[in-house]
Amino acid sequence: MISITRPGMRSLAYGAAAAAFVLSLNMKLPTAANAQEILNVGAFGADANQLNPFLSGGGQDQALFGYIFNGLTRFPPGSMDPDDIELDLAQSYEASEDGLTWTFVLRDGVQFHHGYGELAAADVVYSLNRARNPETSGFAANLDAIETVEALDDKTVRITLAAPVPTLLGKLADPSGGLIVSQKAAEELGDDIKAFMVGTGPFQFDSYTPKQQTELSAHSDYFRGAPKIERIVYRYIPDETARELAFASGEIDLFYGRREQDWVDRMREQYPDEIEILIFAPSQSRVLHMNMAKPPLDDVRVRQAIQHAINRDEFQQLVGEDITQQLISPVPSGFLGQTTDVPTYDYDPEKSRELLAEAGYPDGLTIEVLTSKIASLRTPYELVMEQLRQVGIDADTEFVDHAAWHAQIRQDESGLIIYGGAPFPDADSFLTPFFLGSSAIGEPGAQTNFSHCTVADEEINAARSELDPDKRNELWATAQQKIMEEACAVPIFELLQVWGKRANLDLGYELEGSLNLGPPITENTEFKN
């Protein structure tokens, strides 16, 4: 068996694995050892981002959190349709006529992991207050309309809003801010990494080995029933080829695939009976954010030049027609409130060069850039670099590990940032974190506004409390139009999620979408003989 995560051995393991992969192309994939007991997952990234559901927006953590936590509401496994939202930890709720007061009654008998007791209203109050506090949460803007969260008794929670939130049930189902942790565990464990990892979900956090893996075990007291899988080993494998090899050798059963058409076609052809390729929503946007706080990107003519330098046809050809589509708005297609009636910038290299000359750069310019090594970001960025080079813009680029990249871009250290998003499927979930002024890097409520765009603040804020759906859609449309007119960012393409799984792994549901960006592992997931 080839080790792919042992510290200090990665380069040797990779070389051996590459040779093994060539030899295995005509071999049938083996069945994983201990398949009935252990699910081995191959996650991307060299390490966890932050094992804290209030802070981590990293994709390598999101799927893991889905195994561990619940919210007051949820999307059923396999769905991300807002019409499908159902109660989760809550057994009932009531909303006032003005939409400002929401009262939730919790399920009886819900148990936290590791003996931390029964879910109580105090845990919900603690979790939601922490999630909406910018000092303790990266998702505070998602819940900033909440004025108070109160425990009326041990099983009743009242949420009072400063303004109506038409999508509140969805906000509470969103893993970016809606997950409930044990107050007792958080307070007792303090600085321990486990402090915020005690939930009520089907699997409980057991251990974390940096740059290797996180281990979970079945939560036998899960309120929907004991899981059929006994353990999950969630392995951090940053290299795409290494994940394939680990799957081929039987070391992992479910893994983050390559979001590339050639890879999907090759794997299906090579292993038609042994592997199932999962392609599912949400479509994750690939948007090139331009840091308007850094010269020369503070000049709209430079930003417009970059807009005209981007050829979307080449991106779709590169990545694959089946798993991508072109994006011209800051909000992906299919999301509530998205519009394509926005200013557009046709591919026009000559126009790019003219705009650069007008801005004072007739001989071109250089922009310092950081980007991630993972293929789903590295591959499109390499094409961006080439397209910009053709108009005289040199991207002085440093490729870093994914976790380090996340940390550095939140320190405002890059001029251009390709970033993906796949949150709750409405326009606000993109507009607030990426384009609201208070979400800009360096602000107290900083999220992912890497461009420092503020032009649509009035519309974004107004839409968040507008009860009339038609008026809300109009506000969202105007916001998207202003963002594109200001050229804050370049929407390039949308990319669906791609994972591979062993054919005998039955997820226990039909997978159409997952806000956690990975296939949910539930109490019903099991291996079939």
C-alpha cells in the first residue's frame, strides 16, 4: 500500500504512486478493506482550513461539517432547492405577521456527541449569537438582521429581527452560519481544537492529525438513527493524481475529483463498473476579483481592460462543456434573483490595449498575484495569465498551498483573486459577502469582498429586508448592473461539483445538490456487497 499523507514522504510516495497508476490502468479496482465499517474520504487541500464552523469557509472543511452538525432547518440530503427546506433540530416554528418574530420549538431527546448532553435552547442561543458576531464568525453578515436570540424555556427559542428576512429559514439551513454546537463543550474545552466540533449530527469528531487526516466515529444516539458506517477517515490529499491512486489502490472510497471534462471522460471509460462519477449542484462560480484598493486596479480603465482581455469561450473549452457554462453576472444561473441584463465586455484584445494606454500604461503593466495550487483554481488562473499577457499585463504569480492562499488573500496580499462561491441559492448570498462594502477585506465584518466594491451597497442592503419578491428581484438586478458597470470583477464561468465514489457505496439518497460542496454522508449511507 502506498502512503500518500505521511509527513516528509510525499514526494517519494507521489513518484511510486505515479508508476503504480500507469500499471493499474488495465486492472480492476479493488474493494476497500473494512468496507462495511470504515469510509475513507479523499479531500482536497494539504490540511484542514479551520476546524471551526463559525470561521471556516474552506471547501475542504465544508463537506466534513455536513457529517457532524445540524441546524434548526436543513436541505434534505441531496437537495439544495429552497422549496425543499425542512425542519431539522426544530420540530415546529411560528412567525409573526410582520415577519419580525420567529419562535422555534426544539425536538426532544437530541443528544450532543461524546456525552455532552441533550440539545437545549441555550445551545441554539449560544451558536446563533456566535455566528452573528463579527468578532467570532466569518459569516456574521448572513445573520446581521437578527436583533436578539432568546431562550423562552429549555426547548423554545425566539429570534427577533431588526427587519424582515424573507429567506430566514434558508439562512438557518445554510452551513455558513446556521450550524449548532454544544455550548457546554465550547466553554469547557476552551482553546482545544475540539471546542467547536461537538455537534448533534450522525458522526462525531474524534481526532485531527495536521496535514494528514480528521477521524470521525458514528454517533450511535443520532436522533434519526444510528449510522450504518462506523468510522470516517477524512484524509487531506492535495494532489489530484495522488487521490486517484489512493482510490485505485483501495485506500479511499470517496474523493474530490478533477473538475475537468477530460478527467471525467477518462475515469468513466477506464473503470465503467468500479467507479461512479458524481456531478452535482451548486455550480460554483469562477469570478476574477480585482483589488480596487491596490494600484493600478484602482483605475476603472485598467479593470475594463482586464474585462475585455478575458475570452470565456477558451475557458469553457479548457474545462469542459458538460461541467461548465459561461458566466456574465456576479450571481450564478439558477440562483434566485440572478439577471443577465448587465453591462457586458466582449472579448476584444485591441480595446484592452487602448484602455491600458489611456490609463498611462502603453507598454503594459505588472500585477502581483497569489493563487492556489489546486487544479480547479490553478488551471483557470493559468489561462487568465496567458490571456492577460497577450494584452500586455504580466501577472507576477506565486502558487501556494490552498490553506495558505486562503489566509493570505484575507490579508489583502493579492491584486487578482479567482474565487468560487456556492452558498445558499439566492442572489444575496453572493452579493453580500463578495460585493457589500462592509464585507471588504480589512473591515470589521470582512468576508470575501476582495475587490473592495461598494457601488451597490444601497441595493444590496435594501433587498435583504424587502418582503415583496418582485421589488427584491429588481433591487438585486440593479446591484448586479452597478457591479458590472464599475467593473469590480470579471464573471468567467460556472463549475459544477465533481466527486468520484466506489460503485458499491450507496449514499442512501439521490444526489442533485449539496451546499456543503460534497456528498452528504448520512445515517443511511452504507456499502453494498
